[in-house]
Amino acid sequence: MLRDNSRLPTATLARRLGVSRGTVQNRIDRLTANGVIQGFTIRLQGDIDTGLITAITSLEIRSSDHKPVIAQLKRLPEVARIHATNGRWDLVVEIRTHDLASLDRVLTAIRAIKAVSASETSILLAEAG
């Protein structure tokens, strides 16, 4: 049985399945055409274990209008992703920095945004599974 083949090249999948590369590619094309596969993403070599510090910051926003906060967050180059959520936190922000001092600087900038009333940050240590 094949496990987590999300990062395998077509030729490697074909070899493991004992079929031709064309067979695998045709199947991928059919799955895409039928809407089973919705899209693809690119993971550059530099995105994998780059030594970057990745942190997830959850934010509580005072105002119901998140647009100005999101606009300010987008101006920070270390902010990789911003998600609206439900529950205790209004926004979840993924931050990537080269060192802890930079992370501290970014967190200070985020906490200085007037509409941010509370935050909680977790540094990602290792990918599980």
C-alpha cells in the first residue's frame, strides 16, 4: 500500500505501482478533469527545512471590521498566511522568520495594531507524522 504520495514525482509513483509513467499521468489527468483533484501547489526546495522559524499567532480583534487589521498584517513581509477563524480567536497568522529576534520584532508589531486586543503564539518545532 502506498502512503503519503503527495510529494512523489510521477515516475516514482509509476515505479512503485508497477505501471508506466504515462498510465499514472493519464490517471492524474482524469482525476483533475473530474474535479477529484482540485489543484496543485509548488513546494520549493527552500521551503523544506530552511531553518526558518515558523510560528502561529492567534489574534483577538476588538472591532468587527477585520479588513484594516488584515491590511496591516499583509504589510509585514514575515507574515506568510492569514486565516479568519471561529471560536475564541478571530484571526490566525502564520509567521516565518530567520531568528527569534526577528520573530519578537514581528510579534511586537502585531501587538501594536490598535484593534488587536489579545494574542497567543506557538512556535512550530517539528512536523508530526
